Amino acid sequence: MTLAELRSLERDHVMPTYARQPVEFVRGDGCRLWDSEGNEYLDFLAGISVAQIGHCHPALVEAVTEQAARLMHVTSLYYTEPAIRLAERLAKRSVGGKVFLCNSGAEANECAIKLARRHKAGGEIVVLEGAFHGRTMGALSATPQPAKQEPFAPLVPGFVVVPRDDPEALAAAVHSGTAAVMIEPIQGESGIHPVPGAVLTAARTACDRHGALLVLDEVQCGMGRTGWLWAWEPAGVRPDVMTVAKGLGGGLPIGACVAAPAYADLFQPGDHGSTFPGGPVMAAAAGAVLEVVDDADFLSGVRARGDALRGGLERLGVANVQGAGLMLGFDVPGAAELSRRALREQRLVVNATGPDRIRLLPPLTVTLEEIQDALGRLGALLA
């Protein structure tokens, strides 16, 4: 089937929720993608921080294939070892406590929102300007971006918005009626904006003072993306609740909400659930990804390659390079057109998050040679 035929079928049968680029990818390997016409691309988006260990990593393919041949699904009404083992590993390698497995980042954040309301009935949830926590109604209500929220009003009430970089404003917004403060340590969908450490510290202090939960959304910035397993680790601000998804499954849909021991039993049977979460295949995939990523040498390599990418971007003269590890954004006029030209002219996959902002999220297995290659392709576009 040709790309033109696919686009015709899409117009007739697929809801128009995506502005797709005119390419059909049919194969991936590491940091490379191939389209239906045989063209090779260098992928610096990784499915928006999903292909964390590259496309079709042998360990991931083996884990998925082996599990799919044995058992795919039985629902959460029964035990399966991959799910329980994954929950154990996630809990032990984050905040302790217990885990709710789900299918996506939005679902993980919905779980965190419900957990906060279970902790303090009717309590407010404080969020930051520029945040993105998902598109389901609860997660959308925690996403203070008018273009995304206004078409779907009225939203879930009880969310309070404060500036991204003002610790005093955040502290003032938290009170005895606050159920939680919800923060992405590095905001992703708005274009890679790290939240200042002073804001994270203020949030932790205010939550402790008023008995609110500190929820850190690591959906995009977690799973080694910053060169640490979790983005909150170098800041030293430990959350009460953490959410993760995207890179957790390495390409398969899985998310998790992790609650520290003091809050691990807030939910009771019937409070929350889903049909698919923690399915054996997805849990096996996540276990394989963690086996690669959760390694000190691997993570230090991510930091080193991230430094190389940042340095190269700065030498290209682009403005406002921000982020950590292999999660970087920069400003350039006409970012949307630049991303289209990158795909068309340089066979480089990048993403525009706004009119003047480009986001780079290569697989964590990217090599220094591939980073230099990408920088050369970007340089050609900027010349």
C-alpha cells in the first residue's frame, strides 16, 4: 500500500487528532528508522522518549517474543509473575512502597490524582504553568494550557496554577486544604524546561508542612532520560508519589504510579483498576528495558553523551539550550518548518513543541558518532 493510499484511508476512517508528517516508517534498528521507500533516517525523537533503548533492541525483542509465545493476557484479577516482579523492581528503585500498573502516562497521572484525593478528600492540587500531565479529563485539568483545556470545559475542579519558577508563590498556594503538589521535574511537552531546584525544594517543604502529597511526574523525564534513573535524584527532592510511562515499555504501552510506604495502602479493592495494566507482555518488556537502563555505567554514559549533544548545539549557535542528559530543547525561529525540513531534507527526526522550540530525545543508546552526525545535519539546516 502506498503512502498516498494510507493517507486516503486515514481521511476516511481515522479521527483527525494528529497532524502527521508525510512518511510511513516500516522498520527500526537502534537509532535508525527506514520508510516505506527504503530511505534511512536518524531518529532523535525516539517516539517521544519511548524507544528508550533504541528500536528493536535484541533484549527487548527476546523478552517480548518469549512472553507472547507463553501468555499475553489474563487481567489483573489473577497473578502473573512479570507484573509482580516489575512492581517490586520499580518500588525498590524509586520511593519504596507499592505500585499501580497501568497503560500510559495519562493513566498513571489519573491514578496519582485519585490517590491524592483519597489522601485528602476534596483537596486542591497545585500544578505549574506550562505543565503537561495528559489528555484524559483529570490529567487535562492538571495541564494549564488554554489551547488544550478550553475546548473541553468544564474541567475537573480543584486545580490551582502557580508560576513555574516562583518558589514563594508555590509555597503560598499550599495550605491545609491542599491534597497534592504535582510537578514534572523537567517539563517536556512545553519544550524541555527544567523546574528550578528551589521550586522542588519549596514544594517538598510546603507538602510536609501541610500534609499534602508531593507527586513528581516522570513520564517523559524518567527511565534514565536525564542520565539518572529518575530526574528527581540529582535534586535530592524525594516524592511521595511518582508516575512513569513512555520509556518504561521501550515501545509497548505501560505506565506506573508508585506511592511511598506511608501512602501505599490508601487505595482499597474497587477504588481503582483497569482491564489491561501490567499485562505479561508489557511487564516483560518493561523488565527488559530496566535491565539495560538501570545500570550505573549506562547512566553515566547517557550523561556524557548528553553533554556532547548540548555542547554541539551551543557551538551551532542556537539559543536557550535547556534540559539534562539526552532530553534537550533549544530555540530557533520557525521551529515547525525546521522540523519538517529536517525530516525531508536531512532524514533527521526531531520535534517542534512550539513556534520557536525544537525538542531532542534520542534513544539513550545513541552513539557519539550518531550525535555528531545529527549535529551536522542540523548545522546544514541552520546554515
